[in-house]
Amino acid sequence: MNVFSAISKERLATCDERLQMVFQQVIKYFDCSIIEGHRGEALQHLYFTQGKTKLDWPFGKHNKIPSEAVDAMPCPINWYDNKRICYFAGYVMATALSMDIKLRWGHDWDGDTDLNDQKFNDACHYELVD
């Protein structure tokens, strides 16, 4: 069985308990790493100025305490393997759905399952939808 690394556990612990529950289930069957949970002001502003996020501090879901967003990747991490990232995302989204937890994926912002109509791609990003 897969287990999170110490750093992934630390990052996931900064997230809302619903995200923690989803990814504790995901890791049982799909090896993955938590890239980021809560994001502080300096890093959020840096990512905003670099165009890596559309929202400046304090408006991002990563900026909440606990974080309402998490960035996660399948292991081994390969940022260019889009098919594997999409496969992983399907698993994450189905896991959340089976737990009655509604998520938005950063490669399908509008939730219509059409991945070709996105203007901003953040494929490792998952956020809670209330």
C-alpha cells in the first residue's frame, strides 16, 4: 500500500479535513505527492505576478486556513505527462464524488468535462466547491 511522504503529510495537514479525507483515500490505491496546501501571502503574490495563479492574496482558496485547495501529482512526478495527470484527476474526482465531496479540478474549471475550453490550466489543482 502507498503512503504519503512526511512532507506530503505536512502539506496535506494544512488543508480542510474534506481534502484530507479524499487524499487519504486516494493514496491507498494511487501513489501521489502533495505539492502544496496552504499558501502564504508572499508566495501567493509571487505566483500571481508570474501568472501561475489568477488570484492575488488573499483571494485564492490556497490562502484560507485551513486551505480549501490542494495541489497534488501522481508519482513519479512528470509535469509533461498530461495523459497520466488526467487519469489521476479522474481517480481523484471519482473518489471525492463517492464521498459526497464536491471538487473543482484546475484543468476543468467550469466542470463541463470538456478539457479543450479552458483558458488557464492548473492540472495539479483541486479545490472544494461549496
